[in-house]
Amino acid sequence: MEEFDVIIIGSGPAGYVCAIRAAQLGLKVCCVDKSVLGGTCLNIGCIPSKSLLHASQAYDQTKSYETLGISFSSVSFDLNKIMQSKNDSVKTLTGGVNFLFKKNKITHKKGFAKIINNNEVEISNNINSELVKTKNIVIATGSEPSIPSDVLIDEKNILSSTGALSLDKVPGHLVIIGAGYIGLEMGSVWSRLGSKVTVIEYEDHILPNMDREIATNFQKILIKQGFDFKLSTSFNKVIKKNDKLSVLIENDGQTLEIDCDKILISMGRKPYSYGLNLKNIGVEMDKKGFIQTNKKFQTSLNNIYAIGDCKNGPMLAHKASEEGVAVAEILAGQAGQVNYDAIPSVIYTFPEVASVGKTEEELKNASIQYKVGKFPFTANAKATVMQETEGFVKIISDYKTDEVLGVHIVGADAGNLIAELVVAMEFGASAEDLARTCHAHPTLTESIKEAALNVDKSSIHI
């Protein structure tokens, strides 16, 4: 029987990063996955969606080039080539993980893992099964789409995010159930390529966990791009009549039927723990299926750990990777930890939306006094010459100490801009620290400086 210091179940951003870091620290590592290395993120999530977002934005942006003095006789797109480019990117990156496993001498076993006890894992595939022994187990099995029990996903007409990444033609009318990150990103892809997009959301605003002011501003931008939103609206069921498809929704006591070509169910994700045998061995989970852990990522069995989407916390690839590194370092006797107050989140639409830290709503609910500084991209020189002036930077700091508590951005390149703020918050920076830091001119980052200045109402350019 093979023996390892740690067996990691799952090879997504949590699992493969944990495996690499543990191997770097001298541990004998085995990583088990039922599919290709890279997990949901690399294969059917972050990477393919960003490939489609990039391609569709490049196509859509040509419409605005005329105002820059750049003319085209005609512009078209080849959906097959767009999809091939997406697939090539996925293949390159998953191949990169495979290379890193070999470089770090990590044993990769393909199959389904079943935890027999806290020191033994059974790995099964279509050919055989084997039992392997380990000192520690790390569960990094990720998540899967949350689908209503009465909805049958066929990935042709009724889609999860997986099917929405691989359509063979542009839908005439795409209805999206859920106004979260995934739904708005996929809606952006197909809207740019010609689809009519209708978004159904149960709440009275999009992006329920986002800062409300940012979400409201962003919704207005998406409406200008052609999105149709039906908020405070409940999704009842999908109706299929012969070759026709529609959704039944309810709003303000009225029942409506919307005809469409494709339906994307984007109602969040749930932890994936199929076949792990967790209940039988005594690993505690909450009512939603999330594995319960302490601050050191230990489950109710001390040598079994959980990281990534299968445990509570934001379902973000980079958060999962940070947890992977932390657990690997804990297993090697170091002080691994994650600062959850400085985990950025990004929506890769256009413009992008990015945030880190607390929202105004969270601070109000916690009765924490705060100050707010904002700066619009309409007053930023670089944004003006780029003709990308929609949105603004919003910085929230503690009323007494001025420590930055949260930053929220809607605007061009927000996903990169937020990194400066994450670093600032890691070092406990104040808004004044940001305001007194020299930023190159002309850059989009000057909007961060100006928003920080505006916290104390001393912004120069507004």
C-alpha cells in the first residue's frame, strides 16, 4: 500500500496549489481528481469564461473605434474560432498544472476518492480501485451549480454555466435566472455577440452581496448595453412546448411567460462532496452541505482539512488558492493563515466591477462609523482619452482611525486597479496614506488617489 504525508482530493485552484506548496515544503504528496487537472476554474469556469469575455469585448469594442478615427469596412466574428481559442487556452493552462506536478514530484491519481477513515483513501476509476495510506487528508472538491429540483439541465437549451460556455450558435433570446457574477458575465458575452438578454432576479437589486451603490450604478450601465432586468421577480418553472422554450415568472402578484431560445440557470453554487463518505466517518457539515472547519482549516477530524468552495466563505479561485497555501504551510509546521478581510472579488464584464473589504451596508449593520470618498472616471484624464469614463472609485474608511475598510470600483480595468487597495489593506493603510502616495499621470490609478483625497473632501479634480 502506498503511503503519503498528505492526500489532496481535488485539483482545482485550492487543491493543485496546496499540492505544489506542500511538495515545495518537503512533503510526499498525492493529488486525486476524477477529471482533468485544474478543476472547475481552469476547465469550465474562470479561464474559459474570461476567454469568451475577452473575445466578445474585442469584437464589441470595434463599434466605438470610429470616434477614435479608426474605420473598418466590415467586422464579423467566427464563433467556432472563438470557441477554439477558448479551448486552446484551457489546454495550455491545464497542461501547465500537469508540468508543475511533475516538476514538484507530486503523485497524480485519476479517479473518485472515498475516505475510508482518517488515514486511508480508496481511489476508484473505470478499471480498478486501490487503497492508499496517508498522515493527512485535504478535501478540495470545490462546488457545482445550484439547480432547482424540478429543472432538468440538458446543456443544449437549458444551461448551467458549463453549457453557456460552449454554445454552437448565438441565441436569439437568452434568459438568465440569477443576477450574480456568473449570470452577468455570461450575459455580457452573448449580448455582445448579438443575443437579447433578459435577467430574472428574486432580489430587488442585482449582485445581492455587492455594495448597493456600485450595484445600482452598474445595472444602469448594463441596461444601456441592452440588458433587460426583471427584479423582485421569482422564477417558477421552465416550459417546453414542442420546439419552443419559455420561462414562467411571477412579479408583484402577476404571472408572466417569457419566450426564449436558451435559459441559463445561474442561481449560485453549492459544495460538491459526492462519494467522499464524509457523514459515515464523522466529518461535520452544515445544512447547506458546507464542510465545517476551524481557523486552521481542520474539520471535526483533526488530520482532515477542507479548503476552497467546499467550505464556507467566498467562492473565489484566489481565495481557494490562499487557503491551499495556508494548509500546506500548517502541515509543514509553519503558521499558514488567510486574511479574509482582504480578499478581492472581480466581475469581468465591461466595465469591470471590483471590490475588497466591507460594503456600506455591512458597516451600517455593524454600527461602525465610517467616511466615504468617491471619484468618477469622467474626471480622470486617462479614462477620458480612452473614452472609457463610466463608473467610479469608492473608498470607505473608519471614521476615527481613517483605516481603509472597503473599496469598490466600477470602471475600466477595475480588476487590476483593486490590487493596490488589497495591498494597502493588508498593511493597514489609511485613506490618507493612499492620498499622499504619488500616482503616475495620466493613469487610471489616479482615481484611487483622488477618491482617497475625497474621503476628507480634498480631492483636486472634482
